[in-house]
Amino acid sequence: MYKFIISVLIITFSSVTVAKKFSEEHLTELAKNFVDAKNARQQPNTTLEDIEHYLSLLADEFVDEHLKYNVVETNKDNLRKSMVAKMSDKVISSSIKIDELMIGSSVVFIKMTETGKVKPSHLNKTIEYTSTNIVSLEFNDDGLIKHIRRHHGF
């Protein structure tokens, strides 16, 4: 009898700890939603609603790593303040094109090309850029982003 009860408990607890697996189509949709939201918050007409939409894609406990700059953010309020501060930059144009997606059970790697023309509020000149970057997005069981790793390209 005890062996039966222990077996039931082991099966119950081991099934609870297994991470939810998403379909390739669902993860593709989540990745595209992220890119769309990222792009929307970098436009000449970006609104506070665009920033809030972007933040809504993140889990309450998340990690956002910018590896090139050795910056890690884990607080939505700090991230919000940083995004709102960037609204004072003059964005002339900004676009993101997804070049390739690699999909795992709860992770997506996005290779994307970002192009823009911006005059940061703290500089006296306009910066034009085109950069291919790789971003990894790890999702929790609710489909929210729990970890972003940004690998800047050339």
C-alpha cells in the first residue's frame, strides 16, 4: 500500500514540474508579437500604451540581458522609466525585420535586422544604423517572456 501511495505522489509531483511545451506556431506568434512590440516602442509616434504593451509581454519575474553593454534589467518599473526617457529622442525612422527564427520547446532565437535613424536627446548629431542582432526569448508556462538575451551583431 505504501509503495502505491509513494508511486502516486512521485507521478503527481513529477508531472507538475514538467514545463509546458508550446507548438512551433504558437512560439512563432509569441516571437513576432515581441518584435512588433519592440518596434512599436521605437517609432516617432511611440506612446505610453506602446511601452505598456511591450512590458505586458514580460513575466513578473524576468531577466533582460544586453550582453554587449553588460546591462541586466529585472525590474519593470526601471525598464519603463528607461523606455519613457528614450521617448525624448527624436526618432526619424526605425524598423525591424525578422531574418530567421529557431524554435525550441519554450525558447525562440530571433535573428533580426534593425535599421534606424535617431537623434538621441543627449547628442548633437543624428545616428543612422543597420545592425543584425540575435535575441533569445525564454517563455514561462503562461507564454510570458522570462528571459531575454540580446546578442548584438555587426
